[in-house]
Amino acid sequence: MRKSISESIMGTVSELEKIGLVDDITMKNIENLCLPEVPEYSPEKIVLIRKKCKLSQAALASVFNISPSTVKKWEQGVKRPAGASKKLLDIMERKGLEALM
């Protein structure tokens, strides 16, 4: 549902820009607000991202400022990352560890 709302807003604002009711700066601001939804991460995917970045569970926990037991629970499927942790995983997956340092 979020995607369709975002697409609807962007379509409307694009039409308003075409007829001159929305300027370029406002258009850019609205584009920035319509960020894509962050994906869910399975335990296997979390392990894969962590190993790709050559991090131990404790090191990943340190980067995210969470406890090592939380990372362990993610990888066991007991808990799922949410909020900022989910966004940080998304950044690590797309851009690598360097983007967080």
C-alpha cells in the first residue's frame, strides 16, 4: 500500500510541476520524502550480509550499537530487526560497511 501511495503522490506532484504550480526545489524535496520501503531480512540474509562485510556477531552489534545477543537472535530467527537496525542492514547490503563508518 505504501508504494501505491508514494506513486500516487509523485504522479500528482509531477503533473503540478508540468503546469508550473510546483517548482524544482519542491519537486526534489517531495522525491526525497518518497523513499522506498526497507525490505525485511531473513536470518539467512542477515548472516550473508554480516559475512560479506567480514564481521563477527559482536562486531556487527558494535557497529549497530546493540547487544551481541540481539544479532544472535536475529540470525536464529527468534527476533527480527526493526527500525534503525533494519535500515542499517539495508545500507550495509547496498553500499557496504564503509557507508556506515
